[in-house]
Amino acid sequence: MRTTLPPIAVIGAGFSGTMAALHLSRLMPERPVLLCEKSGAFARGLAYATGCSDHLLNVRAANMSAFPDRPDHFSRWLEGCPLDGIAWTRATPAGLFAARGLYGRYLTDLLLAALAEPGPGPRLMLENDEAVDLAPTEGGFELTLAAGRRRHVAGAILACGNLRAPRGPRSRYAVDPWDDTPLDDLRPDLPLLIVGTGLTMVDAVAALRQHGFAGPILAVSRHGLLPQVHAATASWPAPTVPDAARRSLGALLRVVREETRRAIAAGIDWRSVIDSLRGTSVELWRGLPLAEQRRFLRHVRAFWDVHRHRMAPPAAEIVARERASGRLSLMRARVVALEDRTGHARVTLRERGAEAARTVDVQRIIDASGVGRVADTDDLLLRRLMERGLIRPDALGLGLAVTEDLAVLDQRGEAHRPLWTLGPLLRGTLWECTAVPDIRGQAAELARTVAARLQGVAMAAERETV
């Protein structure tokens, strides 16, 4: 018998949305799950849609299971992978690293398996369109899609993933690192500028070289820091953090530095100490006063990111080879002026500590400066929800304000509507919420929360009709 219950909408089909939808479809077989994705590929998102075999996950394959209760699930999937898939893995002394596109294939297999599960009605429905509005109704929302169609839904989960940062340098030669921008007309004699020196820059360099671009690349950022490289690590217990240090960024950093010195003295790599903080990082972040969190974002974030989010060794080898050949240059600088000219852009850079600015002509500008903030986003759905007063940015403006069970707070600080979020939209609340090991547990727990609420509402409505 087909269900008459309205679906729950999951908006965004990257890792966060895909896993939330899969868990919900199993917990609520009587209610359909509507998984909405505006791009052409489900279960991919920006991270896993790449076709470049040198775009590697920055987490070891052994820790990339999609399920918190089955830690070897991805590793076992890799064991059954055909040869064309194995070619997209790299074995290193630090562990096995898989290409992000291969991980996207893994998530697609999970989604296809869920779609094929038998049942009296559709448990999981795919909507390949952009969700542009959610208007409150009695018993849920009216979901509006970009094509103009409307659906009544019992609730919604915002799984928008990493938001694109506001456009960087304004130039007709500026391109997004994730756009399929044609690169066939690049000249080998004119530099290409990348704004940002993090993991996105590393991916951009790998893609450019794989595409055949042999010209010079200049990468700039305020600190000029490269991500550190993964290495073999040993187990190290999480440090004991006194109560006073939990309220002071300076004191907390002193604890981490002292713990690192202890580990090194014991012959243990510093990476083990950073990794030991994964289980307590959310607690530590939430314990810091707001002023201390802001200090972290201003003064520590860049240094934390390059130590916490490390490169796979093969990616580091590409960067090292490019720098040694002189084809990749890094600079601590910021863009202070830009002028489009015929066939190129003239960019003025201010190097850190330099008295005079430097001018360079470049043929393309790739903005790899990082992810955007909810407070600044141009995402149509999020802007409309803010205009309706249904959501609000967190205190730092990074993500959305939420309750303990990830229900979204409205502008009055209430969470009475069936609206939730997970993943990168929780950055301001949890900080560590962007990697698969962070999100997979969130997705499973949130699905249980949502299922319990909607099943309770359905039972209450049934009692009223008796």
C-alpha cells in the first residue's frame, strides 16, 4: 500500500545530504525522503565530483567509511573495486589515500543500493533541481523548485555543504576552481594566479598539470602557508585540559604545545597529538567564550588549518616537484588592485613586510581562498529563509544557529518548525564539522531525531482523527 504521508526533504546531495537521506529512508519506510540536488550529480557535491585522479582525499581511506558503526565499510568496498578504480588509489607509508572521484563512486553505489531496495512505495525519491524557497504551512513547508514546481513536505534538512565564498577579484579572467572552465587556450609563457595556498590550491595545481598546462603558477595568501603532509602516526591519548584552559585560547594553545613537546620527546610525531584532539575538539570549541573564538578565527585559524587538514603524500610530492622546478611560486601577499587588459589581467600584489607593491600580468585568476560564510552567502534558498525569519546565522556568522539536536533557530531564537541542518553549516557551532569522520555520526544521529519527531507528529494526528 502506497503511503500518503508527505515526504521529508533533504536539500543537497553531497555527503551530508546523501547520508542523512539514506538513514532516514531506513528509519521511516512509511514516509518518502525527497533528496534534492541542483547539480547534475547526486552523492557527489563539490568535493567528490572531480574527474582528476590526482585530487586525493586528505583523510586516509581507512577512516572514510560512510557509517559510524561500520568503520571498515569503505576499505571493504575498495577491496572489491575493479582495476580502473584501484588505479585511483595511492599507497603510501602514511596509509592508503583514494581519489575523491573514486569516493564519489562509493557514495553513488550506496545511493543506488538504497533506490533498489524493495518496498510498497518509493522510500527515496531524487529531485534534480534547485530548491529556492521553503514557505511555512500547517504541518510542514511548501518547497519551491527553480523550475517552478511546488511540493508539500513535512519538514526539511538543509545539507547545503560548503558555501561558495563571495567572488574574489573582479575580472573577466577570474575563474572558480570548481567550474568546468575551458583551459585549452592557456599560454605557456604567461603566469596563472591562484588566490589561496590551501588544499584547493593544491588541487588546482594538480588539475592544471594533468590538463597539460606547463606555464608558471603563482599562488598567494596572507600567510603563504602550505598544508602539512600526512605521515605515519602512532596512538596518543587526548591531553587533559584544565578548566581554566578551556576558557582561554592562549592557555589552550599552551596545553597543546606542551603536549606536542611531550610526544616528540617520547618519539611520537606531532600529528598524533593533533589527531588525538578529534574526539574533544567540538567540546573545546564550544567551551571557549565567543571573544576567544573570534580571536582564534583572526589569529590562529590559518595555522590550525594547515596542521589539521593535511595533504596526502602524493599531493605533497606534486607541490614539492613544482616548487623545485620553479614552475610554482608561493608568496605571502594580498591583491590590492586589478586591471583587465587585452588578453590578460594586471594584478598589483602587496607582499607582507614589503614597502613597495609588485605588479604581475596573469592570464587567469583562480579564487581558492576558501569557503563562504552564511552571513555573506548569495545562496538563493538561504537568503530567502533569512528574509522569512526562519533561519539566522550563528554568533560568528559562519553557519546557522541551531539547538543541541541540530534544529535550526529562527530570528526569534525559536526552533518550533521541522527544519534541521548538518555538516559545514554547523561550522560556527561545532567548528570540526566538514570532514567525513565528523559528519557521518551527525547524519545518523540527526536521522534518528528527525524520524522520532515526524513519527510522533504522525501518531498525534492519527489519534485526533480517531
